[in-house]
Amino acid sequence: MMRHKWDAAGIAARTERTLLRVRVQEGWLHNIRTDPKRNQRVNAQECVVCYYTTRICGQGFTRYNCADCGVEHNHGNTCVPLLCTSCAKKRAACERCGGNIYLTPEQLCCDVVQICTRPSPHVCTVNGPCNGWPKTPENTGA
């Protein structure tokens, strides 16, 4: 086995790679906070975190069962969603993680999660379809 001596060039290269990772994650955070492609994201049935961040997937069709209806579906890669499109739309949920697609950046950054107390299901004027998901006081009329 070949041994590599760790030197200043190795440290510099690894440091540059770490700084690149920080810049990429800062870009993700900026997009999560500003949601610049909100319409496309909602049409893709994804929450802000799943839409603006990446994951490592394998190439190849993969079967999965929807966590809600249990029906088996095929997906184009190994990063299978949690919910099928139909169930995700019915619940205003993210296909990938099952979270609310209408969560706002403010709700992601606050410490207190408030549950909407209006009868379910209904449509909130700001966040769209509501099934008792976390809401701000402005959306619930509280």
C-alpha cells in the first residue's frame, strides 16, 4: 500500500474543499430563506428544504410504496419519495419528506411551532391548503 505524507499542499486543498462546501450550503440556505422559485417548487410538490438542497442518488429505476396509500410505484432513481404525487397533493405535503410544502422561511427559523386550530381541511389565505399543519397566528386568525 502506498503511503502519502500529509503536507501543506494537502492541508490547503482540504481547506479549500471545506470552504467550497460552506459556500454551497450558504447558497442552499439563501434559497431556503428567499424561496426564489416558489411556484416551480410547489408544482414539483416539494418543501423548501427538499427543493433547494441536493442528495446523492443511484442511477436506476427503483420501486417504492407510498407511505400513505401503500400503492407500489416506480421512481427514476434510488432517492425514492416518501409519498406518491396523488397523496402528496391531497395532503399539501412534500413528496420527498412528507413535510408541509407551504411552510414559510419564517416558520422554519422560529423556535415555536403553532398548530392551526381551524377545522380541517380548509384553505388558509397565505399558506394554501391546511390540514392542521403548523401555522403562524396571522394565518389562523388567533
